[in-house]
Amino acid sequence: MTLDAAFADPQAAAELRQGRLTTGLRYSGLGFSAQPDTGPPARAKGSGSARDSTSGAQRIAAKRDLDKANREAEQADAQVEKARHAVKEAAAELTRLKSAESQAVRRAKNAHARAAAAGKKLGKRR
């Protein structure tokens, strides 16, 4: 019920996130009301120190996972940068090769034109 109220009202959601609720909330569609206090919240099984050590272990595991994810993200960023650099170099090489192709096509056209002219000249002399 409290979660329903938090979904319906941003202020209730903020109070829930900040841990400032002193009672549960109930959303009825027309407003909010405090839930009746049914006594202290149920305690989890096990001693407090066992839960603390479990949550400490979970926190350590989460920190380790976060560190690993950050390292992987940094490696991925480095790979992205390396790939971008390779793309830039490939684009420059492509531009150079297109220019070389254009020059070769011009030379070939000129050579064919000279060969045709020389062939006509030879044909006239026979």
C-alpha cells in the first residue's frame, strides 16, 4: 500500500526514499491516509550481527562488482577511441586512394586518346 502511495504522489515517494515515513501510507484514489500501526515491524531471523556481516559482505561484493564494471567500461571506452582513430585513418586512406584512382583514370583516358590519334595517323600513312 505504501508503494502504491509512493507511485501516485512524488512527495510520498521522496519521503519513502529518504526513510522519513513514521507510518505506512495508503492511497485510496482520493488522497492519502496513514495506515493503522500494527505493531513493530517483523524482525528478520538471525542475530543483528549476522545480518550486519551479511550486509557487509554484500556491500563488499557490490563494491567489487562496481569496480569491475568501471574497469570494463574504461576498457570499452579505450576500444571505442581506438576504433574511431582507425576509422579516421581509413577515411584518410580512402580519400588518398580515390584521388590516385582519379589520376589513373585521367592518365588512361589521355593514353587511349593518344593511342587512337597515333592509330589514325598510322592509318593515313599506309
